Amino acid sequence: MTWTPIIEATYFDGIRTDLLTTAAGIVSCLLIVVGLGILYKVFH
């Protein structure tokens, strides 16, 4: 088995990008939910 570092590096870069995108999406959703909750409490 011969490992090609270029393929490995791009493979892991792809995974890391996907994880970052997923994490960013989750954080965005949480911020929106928290923001709506705060607004709801402020105005009600």
C-alpha cells in the first residue's frame, strides 16, 4: 500500500470543511433560537 499525501490531505480538508459547515449551521440555528427566545421574553 502506497499512501499519497496529496489525496490524504485533500480528503481530510474536505472532512474538516464539512464539519465546519455543519458546526456553523448548528451554531447559527442555536443563535437564532436563543435570539427569538430573548425577543419573546422582552416583548411579552
